[in-house]
Amino acid sequence: MGVVYHGNYAQFFEIGRTEWLRDMGVTYKKMETTGIMLPVISLQCNFIKSALYDDILIIDTLLKKKPTVKIEFDYEIKNQTNDLICTGNSVLAFINMETMKPTRCPAYLLELLEF
């Protein structure tokens, strides 16, 4: 069909989150070595225009509010001509890998966010 499959957008959002964290000096791997994982608990995507094969996509990722036991992101994906392709939102929970229970956002992440 020449358009990007709708299921790929969840991966695009993950790329946006991963790079947003990396830009602050934090990686998922580092979080996991400190005993924290971040599963997605909510995902929303609003399709506005189809992304086409070979489009260059720009993923803007915005932290919605100060994290607590959850962290929430908004997304905008645009193509190379700055057309808005889709918007989205995801909520992830900080989970203690030892107890498998929700836990507060790590202090080192809050410090980087300067809330």
C-alpha cells in the first residue's frame, strides 16, 4: 500500500522515549541495572496523515508532567516536510524488578529533570 503499518507507531514512540532519556544521560539498561523497569500501561495514537515508505520521520517527545510512580509522554510525529503524521501519548509505570510492584521515580531521574 506504500504506507507505514499502523502497528509501527508504538515502536516509533518507544524510540522517542529512549532517545529522550538518552539525551539526559539515562538509558533503559542503566535503569534495569538499578532494579527499575518501565512497562507501558497505556498507549494512545491519533492518526492524522499516512507516513509513506521512505519518509523521514521526526519524533518529538515531551514529558507531560513530573513523574511519580508513573511517567507520561506526549508525542508528535512529522515527516520531512513538517506535515503532522500523528500524535500520541503513553504512560509507563516504574516497577521494582525485585518485588514486581510499583515504585517511585528514581531520585537520579528527578534530579536530571530539575522539577
